[in-house]
Amino acid sequence: MELEDKIGYHFKNKDLLTAALTHSSYANERKSQHITYNERLEFLGDAVLSIVVSDYIFKHCPDLPEGDLTKLRASLVCEKSLFAFAKQINLGSYLLLSKGERNNGGANRPSIVSDAFEALIAAIYIDGGIEAAGRHILNFVVPAIKNFKRKPVKDYKTTLQEIIQKNPGERLDYVLVSESGPDHNKHFVFEVHLNSNVIGRGGGRSKKEAEQQAAREALELMGY
């Protein structure tokens, strides 16, 4: 099948591929034939996609903290990204849809096409194992990661200061809340105050790190 050539994977069990490409509308249109459609495969594919992407970015993005890893993963497994991946192989054109669904543009509907992309992942996983599924996923994900743009932050304290300076009269202060632990393993907790209001709190092994984390929390609460 042409799609197999595009993705570089040839199924031993062709029925799995057919099921991955079959929308529920097509099966409902042919109820008497007991056709298997792709919703259950989509469920499994979502899980396989998440673990493969999580494993890859954990190993290959060592500089990213947990919060940024979560944001990066979310950007890679969301419907918008999956639809973009699916368009690279023109997946919509291979879907089995009811006449009504196809006439209504189902082959180009992001929800339908992205679900089918997840179902295809599951089909490859069942047919060829996690390594085959992983190779398929990373063909799309790795280039997307390279294009991932993080907001340029010089440092959280500087960024927060620049934002507050836009409002004359506002004052930032960093206040040491607690200090604990032996000399070789200290832990500091700081609050950042805007005038008299606490807008962030953070901890770290140095005062500088704790202040940075307090500023980071403040920025997140402010929507930056």
C-alpha cells in the first residue's frame, strides 16, 4: 500500500492498518458487515505516543526542567501537531469515511485525522512492537522538537524586574523566609514581594537560585 511506503513500515497484519484508517461513520454506514473502526486503537495510540515522546525528550533535552518538559510534550501530542504530522503523509486521503462524512470534509477535519494518526501508531505498535512505533513517531517528532521555540528568558529576576519597571512606583523586594540544612547542603526559601504583597515563593540550594525560583513563580502567576 502506498501509505506503507510513505511511513516506511509494512504491516504483517493488514487488517490492523485497515482498522486504523476506518472511521466510525464508515462502520455505522455498513452495520451489517461488523466492520472494526479505529476508536479503540486511538486510545492505545495516545498512550504509546505519550511514552515515546516523554522518553525521547527526557533523554535528549537534559537542560529542560520538569515544567518545560511538560509544555514541550503537550505541544507535540496536541491535536494541532498531530494534524500537522498527518498532513505530511496525506493521511486524510486514506481514511475510510461514510459518504456523508467525506462530503462534509471529514478527510480534512483535524479531530478525525489526528485521531487516525494515533490509531496508526497503535496499529504499528501491535504489529511490530514499541521500537517500530517509536521510529514512526520520532520521524515526525524530532524535527518538530528542533523547531520548538522557548520564550527567551535572560533570567527570571531580570525579566520580572523589566515587567515591573513598566509601572513607575512599583517596588520589588526579595525576602529570605527560611534557611535550613548543614553548610554543605543548605536550602533557602525566598519570597518576592511587590510592594507589600507576596507574588512568588521559591527554594534552592543557594540564595540566588531561591530568588530565581521565586521570580519564576511570580512570572507564571502573572501569565508569562
